[in-house]
Amino acid sequence: MVTRDRDGNGVDDQIDLNRLADRAFVQRGFVHTSPEAEAEALSAAPDDDPLLRDLRHLLWSSIDNESSRDLDQVEYCEALEDGAIRLYVGIAEVSAYLREGARAAALAEANTTTVYTAAGVFPMLPRALSEDRTSLLPGVARRAMVTVLTVDAEGAVQSRAHFPAVIQNRAKLVYEDVSAWLDGGPPPRDCDAALLAQLLLQMSLAERLEARKNARGALGFSSRETELLRDDAGHVVDIIDRAPTRAGRIVENFMLVVNQAVAETLADAGVSCIRRVVRPPPRWARLRELAASVSYTLPAEPEPQSLARWLAAVEAHDPANAAQLSLAVRKLIGSGEYLRWRPGDAPLPHFALAVDAYAHSTAPNRRLPDIVVQRSLHAVLRGAPPPFSDDALDAIAARCTERSSSARKVERQIDKSAAALFLSNRVGDRFDAVVSGSNGRGVWVKLPRPAVEGRLVAGFEGVDVGETVAATLVSVDVRAGYLDFARFRRAGAA
């Protein structure tokens, strides 16, 4: 089948998305791993560590996507007599494998992040590390940085500790399977009675942490990942936003509290570190307009607590429009960034989480900031000098922010190429859409189903983020990842 792009050229709808993804990856300045880097990583071994504890006897498990092999975290909980719950989270020990001058270290410093596209994954590290030596795969002993938190019945963290350990993952569980069981379905495979009881305890703790998080004003939405649904032959048959799952809430709440604990530990030790920062929304006035349109009043100045209460009210009373509103809020809040924080500096708040100290530390197989934080935490545990100067942290933070932005552009471009391919025979069709972005470069709209985003090239005057419009698909460009829409107006409409 041949359709037409925005310049009127024919486009073969069998374009290879893998090649498009590879080209976009390289054009954005990312670097592929090499056979030499893979071979070097395969033989890498960490030094002996006298601080290592042996925690292989604990009933560790992980919850992730079924296809994931770069496993960063495992969890274990134990109930205490006073009603508190002790949480153990093991994070993959990556820093010990990245020696200065090694090819894997250079690759991580160049890319700073794994890039996930609709056509495949471009790992930050050689796969010999991220999917093998440093991946917390089931059935094998692995090094991990363990954080232990004691959480009371109100969801407050009463104590925290960190130490390196040897752990062994008992089961790699899948989000959808665990969620289905929690909702009354069959138990996940590889789960005996002890592990099922462990999952119930983890869910109980996650609910405590979530209630505490919501009470302080953290925004009550989770990011939705776009998913391509394929038939048995591999052809895309639909594009959806994967809804958050109950099992996903377990992992999300555990990682949030660990990231906050690590940031606080480094601050208590007087050590500079890289923090993840989300600034107050620059378009707070637009958020106030959206709230006012449904008779809700937000304060004059940005405040996460009021925004969280509004989102919760919409979720409770108008769930059909909650996803649309969450999309608009996420777009208006904007992306986060990495910044260096040093003792004595003003807090660097994460607006969406309503916390003043937050450091990415739970995904070192996938993100460079997590490796940097892990190295700093090792230094604190050993009473060693900080491994990075403030100037070095400034440079790393700027690089990671820029690369993270570029990674999102690659991911969005290939998502849109996949969407253009899927919709190539629907040029001329009309869709309901929500305005998802608006700036000096243009206006963008998002369809709820299929879950795709494109540019509004006609009829965009006067529309803003959060509005619902009828839009006609006027052209696609698979190679460039463009979907162009025009606002549909009925005859005689102003």
C-alpha cells in the first residue's frame, strides 16, 4: 500500500522501523556499543568488598515487564511486631563494574541513558553488563546496593540504612500477572505460598506509602507508556496507552521512597550529589483556567497540594475524563532535569512528588545519574572522599539532562513513525483529540485510541492545552514521524 506524505510523495507502508530507529538514534548523537565493549564487559569483575553482606537467604523477587532483562531492583518485606514493616530494596551494583577508562564507562558517559523505542531498545551499557553481569536475574547470585527502611503504620519512614550485599532473585514476576492475581485472578507463575504472602505484604506497604505520599500533596497520576499491540505475524493492530497497574504501584512507591532516602542520606553526610528536579509549572495560569472551567479554584501561586486535590476529585467524580486531564497536567508541568546540589544550597524540590530532596538511584543499568549517586553512596559508607567535584557534578547533570531530552525525542519520533505507519490508510478520517502541547513552534493533539500524537497544522488558532477538538488526519510521513491534523469545523461554524 502506498499513501502520501506531507509533500505529496509516495510512502511504502512497509518501511523498516528498525532502520528508522537506528538512524534517529545516531542522528541525535547517541553511540552504539561495540563488540570490543561487549567482550570487555563480559570479562569485567568487581573488586573484593569487605562490606558485603550475604542476603541470599531472603525471599527476594522482582516485578517488571515480561521482556525486560535489564533488571535493576528486587524487593523483600518483613512485618514487625509493632505494626511497622521493614522494606529491603536491592539495586543492581553497576558502579563496581565500570572502571575508569573502560569502554563500558565511556559508553555510559556518552549516552547517559537507555533509549526505548517502538522498534527496540538501545541500551546505555553493553548488554553483557546490563542484561547479564549486573542484571538481577532470577536464580543467580548478584551484587546489589541494599536500602533498608522501617515504615510505620502511617507510612512514615522511621529509619534508613544502606549497605552492599550479595542477593539472589527468587522470581522475575510480570506486572500484568501480579496485578491480575491481586484483583482475584490466578496466581502468577513461579509463585509458591510464601511468595504470594510476600506480595500481599508488599502491596500493603505500597498502600501505606502511597497514602502518605498523597497526604503531603504528591500528584496522583502515573505516566502512561505507549504500547504497540501486534498480531501473530508481528503487524501492529492497535496503539494504546498502557494503564498503570496495581503491581506497578508497588514498584513505583518503593522506588520513590528509596530515591528520597538516598538523597537524604547523602545530604546528612554533607556530600554534594545530582538530584532530579521538577520545577513549579511555568504555565500555572493555564492550569488555573482548566480548573476554573469545572468550577474548581487553584491558588494564585503554584502549589502541589491544591493541584493534587483537584486531580483526586476528578478521578473520583469524573473518571472518564481523568486520563485526559492527567495528560494535560503532565504536559503543563513539563519535564524534569538534573541539577547538582551541595550542602548549604537551597532545596531543589520535585514539584510533582512534593519533596525537597530526590535523587535517581534505582535504575543504574539504564541511567548514568543512578551510577553517579551509587558511587557517592559507596564513598559515604566507607568514609572515603566524595568521588566527584562540584564542577564535575555540574557537567554530568547538564549532560544527563540534555541526553535525556534527546532520548525522549528519539522515542517520540519512532512512536510517531509507528503511528504514521499504522494510520497510513486512514488519511481523511476524523478523530476526537485533546490538545496536548502548545508553544511557539506549534500545537499538538493526542488521540485517545489509537494513542497517537500529531501536529495540528490548520485550525489551531485560539486552542490551548487541555481542550478537546475534532481533528481530521490530513497527511502522514512515516520516515519523519509526522502526523498532520486539521481541526474539523462543521459547515457554518464560526
